[in-house]
Amino acid sequence: MITLYLATVLVLNAHLCSALSVEVVKSNCRDPEAAIVFIPAKDIHGDRYIPLAEEIIRRSDLKLWVTIFDEQPFLSDMPLAFLSAFTHLKTHGYKGMSTFLAGHGDGGIVAARFGLFSSHLLGGVLLYSSYLPGGSLLNKYPTPVLTVSGDLDGLTRVTKIVDIFEELQADIAQNPTQKYKTPVIVMEGVNFGQFAFGKLPWWYGEHDLTPEVSHLDAYHTIADYTSAFMVSARNVLMTNVTAAHAFLDQGYSNTQLLLQPLSQVKALDKNIELVSHWTTTAQQLIVNLLNSTSVEFVNHETGSENAGKEKQPNPSSLTDDLQIVSSTSIMFDKRQKDSAVYPQSPLQLKATMTSQEVVRKMIGTNQFGDPASCQDINQDAFTLAFSKSSRTAQSRYQAKGRPIKFLKDVNVSSKNHWNRAYLHLTYNTTGLFVGATRFHTTETNPDSSISGQDDCTLLSPYRVMEWIYIDALQNSKPQRNKSL
């Protein structure tokens, strides 16, 4: 016989920690007991999370209590706030000791930071559309942690979650149990706002994407992953840990399949070899040698602080087979380290390359096609990124009707101008406008340190993919010029 328990959702004032309202729903469940203390995202009232909390309770295998702060506490207030929440739970009848701390969006950042120094109080941490803050590693975090978000989340971008999932993959290679201790899950068709209920503040709506599943379906999926994680983290005989692990296994496989195209294109320029494979392709397109069997194309990445100041190695003095060496300075938006609302892909690839004229003279053959322009190469970056995107991402992008438009190259004639040159990216409601800068010098240039170069500010294929997956799908946005 299944015993009927009352599972309770409490909404607490973040500052006074006094009950504002109490919602009670019935849940058929057995012991053991557990509780969730929930931190809202900034400017989203705690009562917006009651429907999600109710679904988590209904679908849980535990006798579960959920208490929600009415607004997000400051991190400095968390010790007292958490103690007050726990005391409030006890007052209302909670007898368990396994308490999980959940947070949505930046509320998850607060939860994660509190968990770093209060793990002894917690059974685990639930990061909803959130992630561990910079400097925190999954395998070093002191308590089990679930990271779960949607692929249509415009505030915690799926490209941010790619980084975290790759970290998890590396951890699993060393310790397979990390799949259950620190699972990272991406749900298809779910956005940021579906963790709460009702209309969110305008700032969230401007950045978030349109979901493809109902709120109720989103709640069910979030609740099922939450329940499986909590059962796994508790790991007690009275619950079905095997079934929980199987569910998390399936979530891992689904996430891996969803993120694989993004990881593949990301690795073109961000990899342990410190090689920009896309710049290598760009160099090949500029040289456009019809038979390149005796030519080796090599690239190395340099620090962004040296952008544009590298001297291109002379290909005439290298090996028996001609070796053409390019260099790349990869630049990121510095804000992306602090917030996942900003693009996580490179702002630009500043590529220092060898001109076709130099290679033509070295090889002594006429087997060359026309050299590509920077505009041509950037268009090819789009072609590659679109072809690597999932069919779902392609369909979403085409339905939105916001293309990328490639402008003619801006040619600069001096080294100083090239050193200050950047890729021009302009986002607006009609599409993304991309304008490259090109620096081409002859082999007989008076300044031998820059002779025979054909340099470009290039669009990273991963930036294109981020446009396809996220930025092109966002709701109405004002024009934003990303040229630096």
C-alpha cells in the first residue's frame, strides 16, 4: 500500500525569511524525505516557481518539500537565509536532513557559490539554466551538482553549456561515476523562461528564444531529471538508484548528440594543439594551388595582445617540401567570462598569411586559381557552419529569416592600420552584417618585415554557428555594432 503524504511548497521572504504563502499539494510517495531550497533568478518573484516546484514534488520518488525565497538573497545573506529556510521547513514538519539547494539563472550562481563553503549542509546543488562560476571545476566541486538547461535558452547559451559538457566528458574518461555525480543535461525545445511561470521582465524576454514545448512538458522534463539526480545523490536502498542512473545515462546521450555539432566546429579554433584549422583553410584558399601535394600548410595561434604584430615566416627557408606557416590571434568578448548571455565564440580570427604571389614564385608553376578574398573566406565559414549544424537548427534558422550578409573587404595599406583593424559585426533585426579588413603587401614591399602578406580579419565558423543556433532566433533586438 502506498502511503499518502502532504508535500509542501513554501515561499519565503529572502530578507526576513518569514512565510508569505504556503501551497500544499498531494504526492503519492514513500520515505525517505528530502527538501529543496530554491533561489529565484534576479527580478523574478519566487511565486513564479510554484508550478515547477509542484511538478517536481508530484513526479518525485521521495517525500519532498520545496521552499522558495520570494526574491534572490545576496550571497552574504545566504548563511542566515538558508538556516532560516531550513528552520521553517522543520517547523512545518520536515524531518529529513538531505537538503538540496536550487537556483535559476543568476540564482544558480548564488547557489553554487554558497555550496562551495557550505557543502556539509547540502545533499547537492541544482543549477537550472545556470552553471558553476568561473574557477570552479565539476570534479572538484564538494557536493553533487546537476546542470540542466534548454537548447533554446537565450541567457545561459547552449554554447556555454558546450564548454561544461566537454569538461564532464573529460572527467568521465577518468572516472565514469562523474556522469551521475555532476550530470550536465540540455533539453531540446526548452528556453530560459520555462523554469518559471508567466511573463518575465522585458530584459529576459529580449534575450530569450521562443520555446518549442509547452510549459507543462518542460516542467515534466525538468522534474524528471531533478528526481533522478536527487535519488542518485542520496544513493539509499529505499529508492531505485539503478533506474535513476539509467535515466541520467539517457540524458547524457541525448545531450551528447545535441551538442556534438557545436563541439566539432568549436574545435576548429579552440583546441589543445593551439592551431586554428580554419586559418589553415583560409591560407589554402588564398594560395589556391590546384595541386598542393608538395606543400604543407601549418598554423599556430598567438596571444590576442600581439594581434596583427606577427611577422609571417618566410616559406622559402623551411623544408624540402614547401611549408607555408600562418598565425592566428583569436579574440573573445571579455564579458563572456562573466555572463553566458554574451556570445561564447570568438569575436574574430586575426590571420597573418602568405600571399599567393610569394608561393607562385617559390613553386614556379602556373597551377593556381584566383586567390580568395577575405569576404570569400568568411562566406565559406558560413557554408561550413550551416552544413555542420543539426537539421533542427537549420530549420529554425531558415524559418526565422535573418541571414548573414557579407560586405566587401576594407583594404588597408599600412602596418599601423592593420594592427588596429578588427572584424566588423553588426547585429540587427534583419540579420548579421560582416565586414572584413584585408592587408595585402607585395613581395617587394619596402618594409621587408611585412612583405608578401595577405592578411584577413576572419569570421570564426563557431561564431556563425552561434548565430544560427542562438542570435538569429532571439526576439526583437536593437542594432548592436560589435566592431571593437
